Amino acid sequence: MTSFLAINNYSPLAVFLIGITTFIGILGIGLLLLHLARLKIPSPWRQVVGVLLGIQVLSLTVQIVGMCGIATQPVLISIWLILVTVGGLGCYRLAYPLQPPIAEKIPHGWGKLPLIIGIVALTINLLVAIAPSTKIDELHYHLLLPSRILTDHALKFYLEPLEGAILPHMHFQISTTPLHALGFPDAANVVSWSLSLILVWFGWYAIAERLKVSAFAYLCVTPIVVGIYPIVWYVTGGAHAMGDLATASAIVALFTREDLLKKVNYQTYGFICSLLVLSSVSSKVTLFPLGMTMLGLSIVYLWVNLPTWQTKIKVVMMILLPWFIFYLPLLIWTFFQSGSPFGPMLNELFNESIYQTYPTTKGDYLKGIKIAINNRLRNSLEHTFLGYSPLIWLMTWGIIFINKLKLAKRLSILSLFVFQILIIILFLTHETRYLGGIQYGIVILFGINISEKILKKVIYKYWLIINLILILPWLSLQTYYAQNFVPVSLGLENKSEFYLRNIAFYQDYQILDRILPKDAALLIDGIKINSVYSPRPIYLNPVDLPAKKSLFLLRVNSRSKLSKRNILSDYQIGQRVYVNPQAIMQIYRVPGKNNPRGKLEVFALTRKQ
């Protein structure tokens, strides 16, 4: 697969340059389209909407060539070249201003402390981002989808992995396919990092513009990139950074609508809210209820305040437009391919769903979620404590005390926050990452609306204590976590040694590359596996196996979920071609944590006549 093929290409500098160039191209394309559409949006909203629009345009372009079966390497590289050329020009002409009209952009004295901490945190995160991808979710399915598009020269529907089969929340991953074609899939990590930078910049700009001071604005946004959460989730090829940016800016747009509508007309405001919510729900399907609630509140507000029916219809059409262009095509395509618009999700509502016909490991998957929900409360509290500066939660819940906001608004903000918490408690593993960035939007609202009295009597009075106790320790955790990645990013460690230490099955894959035929296809049985570093295409369900390929079964610890669920009944397991009784099954990114080992076996596999 593409990450295996890209091993020889890896260079930290090249990953950074290609990633940052891609980000500039995405931002520039979005800004250029806003300009051509004559949508006059002020900073910082223009840049946020522009970069999210650019991602959706790039994703749609890849979807189209994938659906047409022409997603070849030359076509995808051509798309990237057009993106960075045209987008680069658009960014050069339209990206400014990047600073609000305030006198003091750089604070004095101790006021610089959160700015310094933020710069250090972002630098550490960048060093992790330019290291080779190692996170298991990333290797299992985030990078697998664009890798398959390139390998198949087409967008095809696969039953598993189940998380990656919910294509309507894979827009960002699809947009990274040209990076796989270039031979630098890790550059997507830098795009994610850049999106986290935009989130911090957006919050700083919005707060500083309102308060006319920069020091407190830095204090509000620095905790966003400090802690374990950003160094884990903002440096990968997944859509977490995009989702957090979109969700945070959506809630800010909803609850600063009176101010924003002084700068844009109703149709433009409707478009902004719509695109932000679309980008949110296309990053995580679990944000769909929250996103639809926020969009519904925006529509109700606009509908009530618009004077004529004609204007109301125009605004509603502008709100629906991004969904028709960017969301509906993949939703319809997924429905025709799988019988369900969201693939495995909600498939039981559709009798024609492919998941109603063919057995999968879904039963085990849902069982695993149930066990995780029951057993992870302690881990969830631990991850919440280590992952985020406490200042995030103090400002999030502290919004209730901000009297500049009407009580109804404060209650509405916290109601949306609690609503997402309830979704996590009832339906998901208990992890704060499923908040999707709503907490960061509330933090920005807190900063925008804080009173001068609280600033002077609390924030400025205890400035040093807040920084040293509520932020700095989480920067030290971040630094500790990063020690595994910094040497290879700075060229102090040989990349082969890094791959050997940090990629599960790396040695096994090197051997399998030599002994398996070039046309081999691997069926995985019994483990959530590192897929993209495999030397041959990997499949998790026999239904997905291609015809006319030499088939092999990869099994770990002699466990067989496939046989247990009678999924292998049409296949004959043949001679064992490889065994490693001490294979490294999973490698933890936390320094010093022991990595589990197990027995890895590879068997020839043939279809029964």
C-alpha cells in the first residue's frame, strides 16, 4: 500500500514543504472561489470559510475522478499541481488581513508568556506531524481510503473497515489522495497541523478584535494546542483538526450573529453557517445531530428576521447549496453502492443494504464498543485530565457567568454542549474527542464577551499563576510525549530505525514483500491492523477481495473472527507460508509503554469451487 511504497521517499523537510504547500493551495482555492462568487466575508471568517471550502472542493474533485474510474497517479498529481499553482496565487492575493486593527499585537512583559507557550506547543506538534505516521486509527482506516483510491484508480465501496465505510464523514481523507499519488502520504499530517493553527489564529483574531488587547486573546487560545489531545489528534491524516475548526467556528457564528450580520448580508451569513456545519458533520458522523441543531437554529433566526418571502427563499437556497454540491453526491453514491446512505451506519433501516446480505465483524465491533463504554470511565477521566489544559473546561463552564451574554444565550450554549455530552454517554465510547471542538467555540465566546471587571480582578491579578499552573504543566506532558518523534523529524535518527521501533509488523511486512507474489491480496483475520504499511493490498472481509488475485490469509494469535462468524465458508485455508511467534502487534506512541506481541501467521487462501 502507499505508505509502504513511500518509505524510501520519506524526508521530514519534504513532508513539511509538500504539506504546507498543499494547505496554502487549499486556502487559496477557497478564497478565490469566494471572490469569484462575490461573497464579501471579513477576516477572520473569510480565511476559515476559505480553507474549509477548499477542502470540500478538493475532496469533491477526487470523488468525481474516483467515481469515473480515472483516479490514476498522473491525474491526481495534475490535480495537486493545479491546486498549489492556482491556490497559491489566490492565497497571495486574497489571504490578508491576518491581524485585527489593534495597537498592541505583541504583549509586553509577562503578557508574552501564553504567546511563547503557544509557539513552543505548535512547534512541538509540528515536529510530531512531520514524523512518519504511526497512530493505529490512522494506519487502520484514515490513510487506507485514499490509498485504496490510488491503488484501484477508482472510488470503490468496501464493507470494512466499518469506520472507513461511512464515506460521508471521510471528506478530508478523500481530499488527501493526491498526496498519496505524490508518494508523501505523511504530508496530510502537516495539513491537519495547519488547520489547528488556523483554529488558534481564528480565536485570537476574534477575541483581540473585540477586546482591542492581545495578551488575554493569547491566554484563551494557547490551551487549544497544549496537552496530549492536540499532539495526538492534530498531527494525523484524520479529520479531527478540520472538524474542531468547523464546529468551533460554527458555534461562534451562531452566537455572534448580530455582530456578523453587521458585516455580511443574510445570504452570506447563511452560506457561512451552512458550510461550517457541513465541514463539521463531514469530519465525524457523530457530530451530525449537533450540526443539524446548530444549522436549524440559524435557519429559524434568519427566517424570523427576514422581511419578505422572496428573501427567505433566497437565504434558504443559499444554505442548501453547499449540501447539494458537496455532501449529497457522496451520500447518494454510498446509497447506490451499499444500499444505505451512511454505509454500515443505520443499515438496519434499509432492507437492500449490503450489510443485511453479507456477514461482517460488525457484531464483534459493536460488542467492543459496549465493553469500551462499560470499562473506559476511568480511562476517559485520565485522558480528559492529560489531554486538555483545565483552563479549557474552566472557560467552557464559566460561560454561564459572562453577563455580557443574555441568559438565554448562555443557557443555549451550554445546552448544546450538554447535548453532545449526552450523545457521547449514550452512543459512543466515553472520550472527549467526540465533543468535536464545541468546547473551543465556547472558549472563544467566553473570551469575546468577558467583562473588564473579570479581566482586572481575576485574569490579570492571577496572570502568572494561571499560566504556570493551568497551562505550563500540560506543555511539559506534550514535550514528554513528543520525545519519540523529535529525533527522526530533526534528522537525528535514521528513518529505518524509527520505522522499526514504531510501526507494528514492520519487519514482517519487509519479509512478506520478498516472499509474496506481486499480485497478492491479504485478508486480515483477528486484529485491528496496520493496513497502509502492508506491502500488498489488505482486506478485512472476503466480499471485498478482488478477483484474479493470489489470496493469502493473515491471522494473529490463531484467532479467527471470520471463521467464527462463518465468513470464510467459501474459502479453503492452505499451506502456511510465514510465521512469527513474537510479532509486534501494536506499538504505543507513549514513551516507555510495553508493546503487545503475538503469533503472526500467513496462509495461502483459495476459493472453493
